[in-house]
Amino acid sequence: MSQVDYTTLIPNNVDLSSDARLQRAMEQWYPKYLDWWNDMGPNGFQGFDVYLRTAVGVDSEGWAKFGYVKMPEYRWGILLAPQVENRKIAFGEHIGEPVWHEVPGEYRAMIRRLCVIQGDTEPASVEQQRYLGETAPSLYDMRNVFQVNVEEGRHLWAMVYMLQKYFGRDGREEAEGLLQRRSGDKDRPRILGAFNEKTPDWVSFFMFTTFTDRDGKMQLESLAQSGFDPLSRTCRFMLTEEGHHMFVGRTGVERIIQRTCQALNENGITDPGDIDKARSLGVVDLPTIQKKINFHYSVTLDLFGAEISTNAANSFNAGIKGRFNEAKIDDDHQLKSDTYPVAQIIDGAVKTQEVPALTAINTRLADDFIGDCESVMKRWNRVFTEQNVDFQLRLPHRAFHRAVGEFSEVRIDPNGNLVTEEEWQLKKNHWLPSNDDLEYILSLMEQEVRPGKFANWIAPPRAGINGQVGDFEYVKLN
């Protein structure tokens, strides 16, 4: 079933009406979700018409339609990618066996935990971004953050469906918990650290959607390999929507870089690292952009977990969570005797050594993430070449500023060198955003709501959403 049934209270392509118990549970959860959305969703914009896309199918082409809708009236629902006939488990101890359509009893706790962790990230990002509309640099950008928000809300629905359908009372309790935790709340925080960080400005938002949503891509792609077929199918469709979130982040930072370079060139500033001169022009200076990369990239790397992990090995062995692009990897997909290089602290330095590949699943996924981020950096650095500005951005060393895993107990600079605590304290404001940097960025955050106009610190996009012209009214605020 590829088309979505919009005649019901809850749009779906899973024949929800055939399961009275599940339909009742989801319909009871719906008003609680709306209460959460109205309380923690985009602040002050719930009553305005927004030009949003809504999924109408799960085919690769023509799956979405665009139109104006008030966000609380957005048609969230349950969408799974089409079932692949005769699909087999592609990795782990059960390789070659038919995929499961019900939860195997021995893996019940493992699958439930993965659904809860994935589900918890979705409302968390909405909560982190709820005030951004108040400082949107354009209606185009305002619409984009709202699109990201409603789709993160739908991804929450996807995981709640899994919990409600396959995990009984436990699942219903977990679904309730997803609406009760709050990003940054000291008593009820979100599960993963990056989702308790503040997103107070648009530079942070663009970095978040560049890096943290890219972690989401990696995690969803790994779950899309799952031998538990309903989890695979729901993650496969979530990936379709996730692409836009990363596009918003990558192009957002690119537009900031472009505008800064333009301002430097227009004013004859030949030193791109001159923070004071760049800030006198009301743009984001390039060294601060580098520091923001350092922060968001390192915080996101923590989401991959410990570099050596028996939990990740168990998930792989069980056939529950694979590797990125598992089918394209040329090995036996069981890793019984394979090794993989992992960076560790050895003899007072960061060195790489071979460890059993099965326990290095997290490291391999992080490596795929790093490679994806390097491609993003090339696109950003291309702007400097186009603008004839002598500057380059780069990713810090993977061991820099880590709070999880092999490097959480040491201080390491962006080049991968161990430093003392004293050196770290002296130089950390050269590597990570200082309070002054963050206050300056916040000083730029003034709302621009005239159609076709953009704040001084960011360039217009190359093209509008869904082919719309430059002065299109993406959000109707009147």
C-alpha cells in the first residue's frame, strides 16, 4: 500500500482501521500529542498559514504535495515504505533467514530501546527550535524551520506507531514518555546529550541540521537494514523526509559564508580572519563559523556512542541494526574474524589500532558520517574559491571536545594533539564559541518578514521551494 489514506483521523498506509485496538490507542495518543505540539512547538506561529509539503504517498516520485496549512492542522500520520517481497536478513547470526514481521521475543527489549531512543530525538529537536520563528532571517527560512518541525513531529508518530503496535502496555508507556521528557529540562531531560543543547540562533540551527540531522541519516539508514521488517520500512520512508533537513542546514551555512565573503569583498577587507572588521559589517565572521563547526560536529560525534561497543555488536549480531549501506560492503556481513581500525589513546597520543570489527560498529558508522561531512566541507569551501577569499574551513579531529567514548577523559586540540587542562582553558575560546561570540550572533538575530527580503547576514537561496519565485509569501502573517 503506497498511497496514504487521508479519509481517516490519522492518515496512514498501514490499514490502521483493520486493527481496532491499535487504532484506539493511536487516537487516544493524538490529543496528547497536539497538547505537546501546541505547548512546545513553534512559539507564536500556530495560527498562521504556512506553505508546507505533506506526504501523500511513499513512492520515490511524486510522494508529496505543497500547500498552505496551519501547523496544528498538519496531517501527521503513519507511513511505511513498501514491503519488499521475500526479503531476507542481510547480516548477523540470522543472515539469509526471512525477515521478521513480528518482534522476536529474545530481541524485544533491544528493539524497543532503539525505537525509544530514535523517537526521543524527534520531539527534542522541535523543542530546541521552538523560538526560531521569532528571529527568522526571511519568510523562506521561517517556512523551512517549520517544515523541519512538522516532519520531526511525523517521525515521532512513526516510532510511536512501532511502540503501540508491537510492544503492548510497555509500548504505550514509552509512547507517553516521549511526550513527557523535555529538551534541557534538568528533571526530565531528553535521552541523548546533543538533544538537550540549546538552539538559540539560526547559525546553531543550520549547524544542527547539517551535522545532527546527518547523524540521524546514518542511524536511520542503519535501522533501515533491520531484520525486523516494520522497523526497516518505517525508517526507509523517514529517510525520504530527512534529506530536506540536511539540505536546509548545508545551504543555510553556505548562504552565511557567501554573504560574509560578499561583505568582505565589497568593503575591501583582505584579511578574512579579521573578526572585528567582519562584525562591523553586521555579518558572521569566518573564525566564528569555524568554531561553530567545531562545537556542533564534536557534540554530534558523541551521538554515535563509544567507539568500542558490545551493545552495537549485539544489535548487529541479532540482525536488528546494520551498518551504513550494509549491502554494498564487501565482506561476509557477520564479522566473525574481521578487524577494523579504531583511534584510541595509546602511550600518551592518539593512535589507531585494529580491534574486532564486530565491536567497532559504532566507529565504522562514525567514519561514514565523517566522510559525509567532508563532502559538505568541500561544498562550503568552494564558496571561498568562487568569491576569491583566502580562507578554508575544516573538520576538527574526531577526538576533539568529546564527552562520550575513548576521548571523554582527555583534552585534545582540533589537530588531534593531547593538551593539558591548563592549555585547554587558555585556548578553548579559540577553538569553541566564547560567550562573546554567542552574544554577537544573537545580536544579529532580528526577524525579517517582508516577502523576498533577507537579513543582512545571510544570502538569498539559489532557488525557491517547489519552484516558487523570490518574493513568494511562504508564511502568511497577516
